[in-house]
Amino acid sequence: MIDFKKQIFLILLGALFFSCDSNPFSNNEISGNRDTISGKVELNKDDADGVYIWLESFDVGTFSNQNGDFELLLPPGNAETSGTFNLYFFVANYTLDSAIVAVNNGEFIFGDQDIDQNGRLAGIKKLEKFLEIVTTALPERVTKAPNVRENIKISVDFTSLTDSATIVIPGSIPGLLGGVFIENIETRELYLYSSLPVTTVTKLTVGKVKISRSLTFEYIALNLPKATYRFVPYFLIHHQRIPVELIESIGQNALAFAPNYLKLPLKKQDAIFEVK
């Protein structure tokens, strides 16, 4: 027979466990940690890998995988932070989109705003492409030899998929590109080539009729080792208002003609170039 004091103890213990499994801020059950949310994103014209997902105020971001799935973990040290916040979905040539998430004392509130009871984004976030970008190189390959004097022409075609888009090309003059990144595909070694020693900027308004800009350099000027490279022209897209903090979180000087520019999520066709 259980004595009276032991009965009280068991009742209190059961009440304690019950209270730990209940969310005081909603009617939903807590399941696991609430420091992580997950979801899925789709792009209407491309594979969904590499979409940047960024949570404002917490300065934390992540990239989607090849299936468009992502997980976002709140950083430690935010135990006193509460409110609703924008969760942004960013690819530079896709329309910026966002969802709203709720946080209480440094933890996500499941079953509130755009997060379901399981901590997942409610529905698939679908982004729309507004700018097509295709880069080509002529010739596509050269044979390495002493004093080879082949000219390499890099061209980029811009086509708007909406009414219009604005392209800014730093360090350029009308008709030309200002610079190009040349990346060894295997080793990731990076070369930066600037066409002109100028500080002027050209601005293009791109419509549904293709606009092209190019840059030509002599192969011997770089004398690239035998390898396969990709050419990435340097330009900026001014189409929509992007939070400055979002760009800064991707990398320092991500908009400059510097290595971190390549961290910007951008869905485009790069030129592939081979030195044999």
C-alpha cells in the first residue's frame, strides 16, 4: 500500500513532466529542440541548390542542398531575444522572397507564423527567375606552347525574363566588361583579370532583347597552366532592395571585385575554357 506522502510525490512528479512537454506560448506540443527549423525551396528555372536562407537580426544563414532542402540553426547567446523576424530566400537573379518566423527567448515557436508544428516551413518556397545570364569564351581551348599569342574573348549575354533589370559593371566603359574571374575547376585557384585601369561604371537596362558585353585578353598575358577553367564576368544586379546585412553575412566585400564575389548565389551559365 502506497502511503499518502508517496502519492503526493508521484502526482507532483507527473505534473512536472507534463509541464515540460507543453509549450506555454501555443497549444502545440514541443518535439525535440526548438533551435532549428527546416524547409524546402524551389527555383522555377534551375536546380535549387545554393539558395541562401538568412534570418534577420540573428545574422545567421545557410545554403540549400541539391534537393532544395535546408536547416537553419539559431546561434547561441540569444536567450533574451523574442519577436517575429523575416527569413529571406536569396538568389541574385531571382526575386527575393521571405517567410515570417516567431522566436521566444532564443527558441523558435513551432506552429506559429510560417513554421508548422514540426519546425518546418509551411509549404515549399518557390522563387521566380527574372534575369538570364549566359557567358561564352572563344576559343574554348588553347594548346599551351611557348609565346602562344592567342586572343581570348569572353562574352556575357543578359536577357530579362520580366519587364526589365538593371546591370552595373564597375571598372568598365560602354560596350565592355570591366573584369573577369578565372577559376581552376579542379584546384579552385583563382585569377582576377581587369581589362582597363579605370574607375568608371557603366549601367545597363536589360529588357527581353538580349544585351551582350565582352572582354578580350591575350592568353600570354596570364599564361595559364594546363587545366580546365571557368570564366565568371564581374557585374552587379540592381533590381530589388536587398538587406545590406544579408549581403555582408555572405562574405566580406562580397560585391567587390574580390574572391568573395563568387560566394554570391547566382544562377547562370559560365564559360568553360581548357588549356591543353
